[in-house]
Amino acid sequence: MVTPAPRLATCTAALLGLEDRVKAAIAADGHLQGLARPGAFPSLAGATATQQVMHARHFPIAGGGATKSPGCSFLVHYPGPAQDMNAWLSHYIASHPPIMRRFPGIRQIEILSRVDWIDAMPFARVEHAARIRPLASRAPLRQGADR
């Protein structure tokens, strides 16, 4: 039997720890059940909630570290799943961060992809292929996306 490299083992352990925390939060007695409590958000009365657990990938931006100034972001979502999720996600992750890095004032790129999960939340589940959230230092971020 081949023993995995220590780095791989550490990465796996970290992901498993996160998975346990997510499962606990969305279990029948998890703290996120409070989101479904009647009257918890009066301003959202009549709204429909959905849920999806996703894996976040953060892409470095040269000079894009933490800042105290507010930013402008938008959320792009790709309803899914794709015919071939592996091919689609591989292509997206390889090709889109370099494009988004050219957006004016970009300081953060986050790509979230779907995972399978078990929960006891009362909300309808969605299975989007991905959600992407670029963050820029100023508005309008959309101008960079149109180039």
C-alpha cells in the first residue's frame, strides 16, 4: 500500500474537518436551523429560500490583499449541472481567473463549485454548476466584464 504524501494527508484532514463543521451546522439540531425559524427575518416574509453547499476556491491577485475600503462585487451563477461537470469546471477554472484579473480594480476572485451534502434544512436544494464572485475596489465592476 502506498502512503500518501504528508501534504496531501494534511489537505484531506483539513477538508474533512470542514465537512464535519458543515454537517453539524445544517443538521436537525444545527445552528443554521435558526435561519428557518418563523419570524426570524420579517423583511423576507413570503420569500422563497434555497440552499446549496459549495466549495470555495480563492485565486490570488497581485496587490489584491486585504483592505479596509469597501468594495464592489457581483455574483454570477451558472445553473447546472453541466453535461460533463469535470470538463466544464476544469475549463472554467483554467480560463476565467486570468480574464477576471484584468477587470479594473480587481482585488479578489472566488469560484464556488458544487459538492454533495446531507442536511436537515427545510429549504429547497439547488445544484448550480458554479457561482463566481469577483470583488473590485470600485464600481462599476461590470465595465471590465464587457471588454
